[in-house]
Amino acid sequence: MERLVVRSVATGRHRNDPVTDRDEWDGWDDEGSDDRIGRKRDRLARLLRVASILYSKGSGETGVPVSEIARLTGMTTRTVYRDIRALEEELAVPVFQAGRGHYGIDRKFFLPPLRLSVPEAIVLFLASRLIARWSDQYDAAVVSAFTKLADTLPQPIARHVAATMLGVGAHDTNEPFTRSFSAVARGWAEGRVVELTYDPGTGTEKRTRVHPYFLEPDAALRSVYLIGYDEPADAMRTYKVERIRSATLTTARYEIPDNFDPDVWLANSWGIWSSDSTPTERVRLRFDASVAHRVREAIWHRSQELTELADGAVELIVTVAGTVEIRPWILSWGPGVEVLEPPELRAAVAEAVRSAATHYAD
């Protein structure tokens, strides 16, 4: 069977399929934020129903007729065509066209259903809440994951899932990130090389080919990082997913080396920097008694050494890959912390404090 990705739907119309113009298919741009959020929620639920039918009934070589999807969902065929296009464009679902008016989804795209206990489902819910708190833009993957998760949870917890989803749904869309994240996530899951166009933030964009080894979130920067082997550089590299301008999943295969351990790679990381590319520094900090109780309440780094001092203060020692990532964290403690070493970090923090003070000088 010749599989045709449903780009024909995304770009206009198949020669025999009645697809509407692009400006007719989406009602998200109407005025009224409450109505807009409600439409997003209802539309997402509808897309999930269509995806479920494409997966369950259209995974064979003949796919499933659009007319059958319309019958099962109570929608018009025109709406079904629009939703198929949205699944492919917005959620990066690999829809294939099996013939005129017949579509399906490869079963490999979805994971098998999980049988979760209530505590297990709540753990996933809490993890999703953290993701939602990072989100300052609408992320279809986050919202669809919440929607599916709600089905496994009892009331009243499911209501909180819906409320969280509405909060994320209030943000504007970030389709470039959604597409890039989907491509690198599938590349990692399926062992497929990904071609990237990347903006380093400084300098010009570059194109490269990457073997995804790991995806790591950074709570402080509210970002997700791709760690992998860069073919042209012949070296390991770390890429901020938000800076990926385009990502294409290739058919080339790779295998993650058996000796790659993300925990070892990030052992000295304060955020995402690895000691493989950045020399480690021993950082010694003194927290006065006014904030010492907060310092004692958490494990800040796997290398930390905490020493109680006679005046109620505490001394914290960590060994980290460079001092750039830890510096903002130190500054966030204000006058409650003093950098004891290394001297270069002490000088940098002192200069930052002096510079900030000039903004408040009379």
C-alpha cells in the first residue's frame, strides 16, 4: 500500500476531497476569552475522538472512511476533514491517506493503555501540574495529556485536571515548539535521527543532524533540553528545544550507546550544563540564620555538604559544572547568603549586587 501523509489536506485539497479554505476551519480567533477557552476545550475533545477512531478503525491498509468517522462522531464530513488536518498540523499526529476519503493512524504512534492505581495517576497529575506551571503558551500536547489523564482519576480530582487544562488553554499557541518537541520526542522514542535548524541565541542559525539521547527539563529556566550526539560535530551537544526553529524526523536509525547514563552526564549539573564540556567548580556558600531553615529543608544538589555553624547559620558546599547556572540562584537569596569561594564567583555576585543597587539609589 502506498501511504500518503495527509499534507494534501493541510495544504488545500485532494483532487476529490471537499476540504474547506483555511480561514473557515478554525473558530479560535473569535472575540471573548471565556468562549475561546471553551471552544479550545471542546475542539480538543473532538480531535481526540477523531484520533481514537483513526487509531482503532483506521490502522489497517484500507484506513477508515471519513463518512464513517462523521457517523460515529455526529459531525459533518467537512468538519472531519478539518479535524484530520488539525491532527496532522497542530498535534503532529502521523495520519496517512489510504485512498480517496480513507485515513488512518499508525498504531506505533500511540503507547498501549496504562492501568494506573489512584496514587500512580495522581503522581502523573502532579508532574503535569509542574509542566503546566512552566507553560506561558498553549501547548496542545500538555492539554491532550491532561484530557486523557482525567479519564483515569476520580472526582473531585478530575475537576482540578479540567481547571488546569482551562488555564493552559487560555494561553496563546506555540505551534513551532509543539512541532519541534513532537519530532525530537519521537526521534528519541523510535531511535530515529532528527534534522534540526537551530538558533543558538547568539550568532547565525545552523542546520545539523542529531541522535536524541535524552530530554531534560530545567525548572529554573522553564525550558526543555535535548541531549544527543551531533553528527557533523562528532560530539555530544545540548540543545534548548525552544530554540529549535524546525525539526524533521528522518528514516535513518541510531542506537543510544550502552554506556550513556543521563544521571552520570548531569551529575555535576546545577541546571543542564555537563562536566563533560564545562570544568567543575567547588562553590562554598554561607547562609545566615534568617534563611538557614529554608536551606535545611531541601536537597539542592547531589554533591552538597551542609555544615551547621555556631550562630545558627549554615554552610553549603556543592561541586557544579561551572558557576553560570548557579549564580542566579545565589542572587535570589538576597542578603541572606554570602559567597565564600571561588573568588571569581564572589566577585561576580558582588558586582551584580552593586549594579542592582544603583537602580534604587536616590
